[in-house]
Amino acid sequence: MTLLQIPTHIHPIWSNVFFYLLIVAVIGFVVYSLYMISLMRKKTSEGKLAEHQHSARIDVIRKENEEKLETLRIEMLKREEDRGRQWMESEKETLHVLNGVSNLLELSDKVDKVEFKKINNALIAIEEKIISEKKLISKLQNSEKKYRQLFENNIVGISVHEVILDEKGKPCDYRFLEVNHAYEAITGLKEFDIIGKTCLEVIPDVEPYWIDIFGNVAVSGNSITFENYNRSTDKNYRVTAYCPEPNKFVAILVEIK
């Protein structure tokens, strides 16, 4: 009896059933085999795709690194070129200076003794002038120091002002520039509160004749001595005013008791 031969003692119906079951089993086996083959092909394809993607990613990274290395190489070459250019420029400057010194030496060799003496005398004169100016500056500094001590320690009030002119050139106000301690004591006005401010800012109701008199001194340059009353301090003052430079005046005042 062969493999597909049905025994004769089995009922024909069961023989048909057995035959169909055998066919179904064969078909199922074939389908299962095809499915497994398809699944293996799919996995193989996915593996190849993943390998291809990985390879492509590696190629991209390699390409990026190569580009970065190339950029870095170009930058380094550029820096080396810049350094070389700077070195060449510095060498040119050094050579230029050396050439200038050489030219000066050659020129000095050509100058005769008479010219050299003239140059030497001129240098000596310049040196003497510098020494003289230094001495003058020292004297001025000492004078300024003495003036400052006299200004600060004087028993009479001293103030320095700058006159303010209107559009027509007429004095309309004046500004406080300096005052000494005696001025503060006599008038009651403190240096910290008035320096840099104008008379009308400090004393809004000041009598107009103060501005007129002091303004005339600053503009005309004529000195004046007078006595007058100040309403803000309720005191009488004897004042001497003179012009040290255009549009400025110095007021020296004492209280009249």
C-alpha cells in the first residue's frame, strides 16, 4: 500500500474525509511555508534597509566631518597667511625706520661743523627756555597758592562773578564763581548753595541796582567803591568792585554797622 493509497476496509465516506484532510494539511503546510519564506524575506529586506540607512548615516557624518576639517584647514591657512603678512609689514616698518636712521646719519655726516654748532646752540636755547618756563610755572603755582591762602583767610568778604547779558548786550544777572569764608559769614550765603547759580536764582527779590552796578563794572572795566543796602540780609555794605577780565568782576565787601 502506497502513501496515498486508501485502505479497502475503510468506509468510502471516511476515505473522502481523510483525502480532503490530507489535501488541507498539504495546502496549510504550503501556505505556512510561503508565509515563513515571506517573513524571512521581509526581515532580510528590513535588515538590508537598516544597514543601508546606517551606511548612509555614516556617509553623512563622514562628509560633515570632512567639511569641518576642510573649513578648519582653510582657517588655519588663512591665519598663517595673516601672520605672515603682519610679519612682512612689521619687517617693512623696521626696514623703513632703519633706512630713516641711515639717512639721518648720512645727513649728519654731510653737515659741517658750523651747522652742527648752530643746531647745538638752538638745542641749548630750547633747553634754557624750557627751564625758564618751568621756573615761571613754579612761581605762578606759588603765587596761586599764596593768593588762595589770602583769598580764603581774608577778613573781608571776596566773591568772583561772571555777568550775564541779555539779547541787547545789557547786564541782566550775574553768576557766583567763587566766594571766601568771610563772604559766607558776612552775607549768610553758603558756598555749597550758591556756586554755579545766578544772583536771581539765589536772591529772586534782589534790588536791581546791585546787578546794574556790578554789570557796568564787568562790561566797562571801570572799578568802583560804593555803599548800599541789601534787603535780603537787612545789612548795609561798603563794596569795592573791579574787572579782572572781560564780563567778570570781583566784589570786596565789608559790613557797615
